[in-house]
Amino acid sequence: MGKRAARRRSRPQQADSNIHELFDGDKSGWDPLAEQGQNVPPSQRDQSFRHHIRPKSENQAALMEAIDNFNLVLALGPAGTGKTYIAVAKAVEALDAGDIARIVLARPAVEAGENIGFLPGDVEAKMAPYLRPLYDALNDRLGAKRLRTYLSDGTIEIAPIGYMRGRTLNNAFVVIDEAQNCTYGQLKMLVTRLGWNSTMILTGDPDQTDLLPELSGLSEMSDRLQHVEDIACVQLRDKDIVRHPLVASMLTVL
């Protein structure tokens, strides 16, 4: 961990012109025309990659620093605090810098009151609604053209939690999103997938689980790991929310 962090610190800093604030630029995600096989305007197809993001709060800065210096990071906090976006952005940075060879993104297939089992298609088609937030973040950082290339050649893999059992993830940047919807057993299985030269980020909000409260394992996992050496646990708060100001106001009373 120390050597990897030292290599990161020894690299020359990019010019300020390459640094953009978090969530700047197009946030529309996948273009619907691209999904239908139609032509996409060049201005959208060749969207340029913004090399670095800038934190908008102290806790976001702490999260970004933890990702740079620890191999396992738990990012906990309410919706809209940028947990997933920061994790995906740092994964793309590590890939472009050559620190890792692939990105693995996973989230649990837990329904929030709706049943999508009737939807047509194979498992990938049925999982698409769950994985949309990850696609949107990747599209914003890479552009649709590069993202399609990385998905097709396996450089970026997006998978449900159940597909992770039995694997060892070497030379990879792993993001486990919506970890509050995992049981303790699932989270234990996931964190033990970590291999050599890899970084794993678990993001989630323990207070907003779609499981029964006693089934969600994120709080217990964070309680057990936060004091382990070389593991970072970063707590984001309502003040770190970067969505509409009403989101923070609502979460204080809901």
C-alpha cells in the first residue's frame, strides 16, 4: 500500500486546466439514440475525458485521499453525497494511469418495491435497470464511445453481486455500490475477493436499505473494519450532498 501511494504522490501534478469540479459537464448518461443503434452526434460521441475531479466538501476530499492511500475503503453517507461518482472517477483515473488493468463494478439486485422479473431478455437485460447509475457515472467520465470499447473487451466489467463468489480480483479497481442492500455474509464474501495490486471501495447508506433493517450488513461490517490497519472508513454527512438543496432538507426529516 505504501509503495503504491508513494508512486501516486511522485507523479507530476496535472495543470489546473485539467481539473474540473465534481459533476461538471454532461450528466445525461447514455444517449437513447445509441441504445437504439442510431447515429450519435459527434459532440456527444467524442466527449472528452476530464482527468481529475475536485471535491466540494472536506469529507469528499477525505474520501478521495483515502482511495489514493488505502486498498480497502468504506464510503458511507446519505444519497447525493457523490460516493458512487467519486469511486467510479477514481477507478477511471487509476485505469488511465496504468495503476490497474481493469475495473469491476458490482451492486446487489435488490428491488425497491418493484418486481422486474417479468421483463424480457437474459440476465444482463434484467440487470440493466439496477446498473444504470454505474453506466451513467462511467459515461460521464469516459464518454459513450470509450465506454462501449472497454465493456466489449472486458476492461470494464459490471456484474451482480452473485457473480463475484469464488473469484480473486487481482490488478483491479473494484467498486461495490449500494452495499447497504447486501447482507453481512455477502459483504464478507466480497471483501475477501480482494487480490494483489487491487483497490476495493464499498459505498452505501446504512440508513436507506431496501432490506429488512436486521438483514443489512453494512453497519456491522463498518463497525468491525474501521479500526483495522490499512482500511479506511469515511463517513459523509448531509452537508456533503451535492444534489438539489431540497434533498438535504428532506433527509433531515424523512
